[in-house]
Amino acid sequence: MNSKRVVRIVSLGFLVLGSFGCQWGPYTARSYDDVLLTLSQARLVTEAQRIASSVSAQPPCELQLVDVVDQKPSRNGIGEIGRRRYQLPDPTFWVEEAVLALPGINRNRGVPFSVELLALSIRADVVANVRIASVAIRATVQRDRENSSVSIHRGSDSENNWTSSRQDASLSIENALIDLQRSLLEAGPVLCGVAAN
Amino acid sequence: MNVFRGAKYSLITAIVALMASGCTPYMRPVLQDEVGRALGTTEVTLIVEQEEIDIAYFSLSAGKSWLLFGPIGAVVVSEVNEERAKQAELRGEPVRDALTPFPFEGQFVTALNQTLASAGGFSVGTPRLLLEAQDQSGFDALVLKTAGDSHLIIRARYAIDSDYRTVAVSLFARLMPVSEALQDLSGRHLDQAPYFKRWNALYENEIRHITYLRVEDDKPEDRLARWLADDAELLKRALLTGAQRAADVLVRDMSDPRRDRDRELISPVPDPTREGGAIYDVTESYRIGSTTIIRGMGGELTGLTSARELPAMAISQ
């Protein structure tokens, strides 16, 4: 047996033995490191003003935000990417901040409307290497005692150039909330009941 | 000289083989008959991590494009993928809106409970629903806190593709031994953490159910309209049927002790999703009602049902 053959057999041996040495599957989760996200109120306000100036239609009525309720399923984070599990304490606070930053929406007067937070998450598509943050709310506008309308609004952010750092993930959630602001502003006439969806 | 050159290449092959072996699948455990008969009381936990239905889209691999075109290719592919992800999110909005509110997770538990309870040889408790993602310590804690003799932990996902052709429900199931007797009988001892590992499992498999509209059918907007007509009745039926069928297939697969390495490829199976198409790399094919079930090389199972042949069912909101 010449030396080439010996080395080839050894190579094959490595391959066969190695195939028993590791496992692979959907349950390869290691322990998560919790990462606390912090968003910027100032950015939500600034971006709301910028969007309001770019969206031609201003809300045709004043809306009074009565309440923001968390209706997300009970979860211990807003998403996991790799070993990092992202936490956003009091997500309804940030939704409230994003909504109240919009022109025509306040806490004191106008047509009452309430918001339910349906989803708020951050995740990564490992194949496409894209990170996606998304937020969904249900808005109920109470025009009078018998007349109310319900609509769902969404915002999302997709990034192909990202890191899993706290700052970068926070920015992505902010972007999703800003996209939600745009969606709400564009739906102003619908919320005010002056146009069909 | 030639010997030296040959040895050099063989050495490179050896190194590549050694590195590749780090990601080679460990053999999937199948439930042996004698272990299956001794399962005792089995706890069941269903984990659904996602808040809303996933929107699947076709993405390009950045790694391959890097190999083919270098950094420029990777950048282009990366941009393409980001745009596709954005479009997929947008296209998924009407689907997600239509499923709000639709307590699919709760109905999945019900379907699983009915299927497991009606299966012979099983003594299962009512499945527990968890909506939180679990890391290794979370899974280990689930196993350690088990009151029964064994614990069937199932992670489920559900999705529609961004062209609205298919609705998929998939589950990944792993059965863990807990009682000393079962550990002794199976030879799978939970001696040291991490416990929730494939090599400790009595059984493991991935099962998908796909409900499809034929590719030739209509345009994407027409397909979306069909899924969402009548308060998204077809979409909800596809999800519930998917949950039931996946559970049916799981129970059937758990009573099949054949190892995947002992299975042989069979002739290509006609692909019901495409006119004249065929599915290769199939080791088993059978039908449950209107669903065609196929088994892939790794033991994984896929059920395919035409949306036209979905069974009628009452949809509770």
C-alpha cells in the first residue's frame, strides 16, 4: 500500500468519524445574552415632523389617544438573533410616543381612539442575511357611542448591513416605529372617517 | 515527487473533511419498538415563537455570490435580498391583517391534543403552549421539570410564501426520556447538562405540511384573493389542516422504527404542485386522505395537499 493511499484512507476516516461527532438541527440554541434596547424619543419626534412635511395630506381631524394596550402574546423578549435576546421594557410607552409625535394626535381633545399593540419583533433571515424589525397595531376610533371603526397599521424595517449590537437593533426598532408613523399619517383620512380605505 | 504531491492534496482533503465533519448531521434518532411500548406518561409542550405568520421569500445566498463574483457579487445579492425582504413584508400585510385575530396557536394545541389522544400506545397529557423562544437552559429546564416519564417537545412555525402559492405548517419534534427506567431501557442517560440534545433523544424529526394553489393558477393578486375570500376561510383551513396533518404524520412516524440509513431511494414521485413535475430524493411516499406524504433522505416528512381538496371544517374565531 503506497503512502498516497494511506493518506486517502486516513482522510476518509476523518470524514466518517467526524460525521458522528457533531449534531445539527433547529435546537442548537445556546444560552441567550439579554440585550436591553433603548430608543430615542427625540428621533421619533423629529422623524414624525419630517414625514408630516413630506406627506401631503394632513389629518383632517384631531384625534385623542385614549389608551395604548399591549395585546402581544406573552413573551420574554421581542426577538432573538444568534445568542442575543432583545428586550424592550414597556413597549407600549414607545408606541404611545410614536403616535403622539404625529401632528393632529394628542392626549386632550379630538375624536377618541385607542391603540392595541399586536406585534413588535426583531428577527434575522440567516439565509438572506437580512434583519427585519416589525410593529403592528390595531386602532379603534370611537366616533360616537354606537359608531366605531377598527383598522390595522404596520411598520417595518429591513436591513442587509447590520450588526447585532444594542445600538443597531434599537435603531431598527425605531425605524419600524417611524414606518408605522408614516402608515398612520397616510391613513389619517381613514381614521377620521372622511375617506374609504 | 509525485508521491509527495499526491500526499499534499490528500492532506488538504483530510483537513477539509475534518472541518466539514463539524457540521455533518448526527444520525436522527428513531423510536425503537421496545422503548415506544415503555414510554409511560408523556408530557407534551408546543412552542410557537412567532407573533404572526411568517412571509417566506426566495433569497439569494450571499456566500455563493461571493465565491462566484467576489465582493461586488455579495453586495449586489445583499441589496437584492434586502429589497425582497421589504417586498415580502409588504405583501404579507394583508395576510397578517386577515389573521388578526385568529388564535391559531390555541387551535394547534387542540389539534395536537386530539391526534395524540386518539393514537394508540400513547398516554399523553394536554399539550402545554409556550410562546417564548427557549435557549439551551430553557429546554433543559423543560426536560428537568417533567413530571411524566418522557417529554415530547415540539417547536412549530407557520408561513405563507410571498407569491401566495403555498401555506406551510412545520413542526420539529424531539422526544426526551425522563424517568430512570426509560433512560436505562433506551441507553440515553441525562447525566450532565446540556440535556436537551439529539444524542439524548428517543425520537426526533421535522414534519411539514404544505397546502398549495397550483403555480399555473392565476396571478399573485388572484391567489391572494382566494386565500382571503370569506374572512380568509381557505387560509385558516390550510393552517388548521396543516396542524392536524402534521400531528397525524408525527404520530405515524413515531411508530416507525426504521433508521434513515436503512431506507432506499424510490422512483421519483409525481409533484402534485406542478404539472408533469417530479420529486426526487424520496425514500417513502404514502397518502393520508387527500394529502401526499413524502419522506426525504434525512428522514424529514412533507405533506402536500391541494387547496381544492382541503377538508371542510368549522373555523372558530
